[in-house]
Amino acid sequence: MALTATGAAIRRLTAAQHRLQAGIARDDKRAWVVKRRERTRHLIELGGLVVKPGLVELTDDDRAAMFGLMVEGAATLRSERGDDALALWRRRGKRAFALAADNERQP
């Protein structure tokens, strides 16, 4: 019985130490840590832009296909019709964001 109580106490102490370390890491304000955190958040948001329109499901998580789609988009942006394509994609994206926000607000 004492062995079990000791084991439980050690697990609680370890969990408390992990919570303390996580709190310290969250509050770390060193410049390089803040920059890394901002970059990580940015990359996560960009990843969400691949998931949100359903590209993962539509390509069956085929990363080569998703990358090819993005390469094609970049080539279009570099072409003579790049400005027109960008304006069109921006309008479609804004409408899709607005529609998603409306759907999230409705019960």
C-alpha cells in the first residue's frame, strides 16, 4: 500500500513539475523564443489553409498533389494573368472565410 501511495505521489509531483516548466516556457520573453513562437504560429495557420478547403481529403492526403497544386498556383501568379488570378482568388477566399464564419456562428 505504501508503495502505491509513494508512486502516486511521485506521479503528482512529476505532473506539477511539468506544469511549472510549461508555464515558464509560455512566459519566456527572450527575443529568439518570441520569434520562434511567432514563426510556429504562422506555419500552423498556413497549414490550416490546406486543411480548411478540404484539400487533404480531396487529394487523399497526397502531399505531392497538394504541392503540385501550389506550384501551379505560383506559376499562374508569375504569368501575365497573375494579377487577375490573384484578385479572383482573393475574392473567393474572402467569401469562403465569411461563409465559414457564418456557419460557425449558427447553432
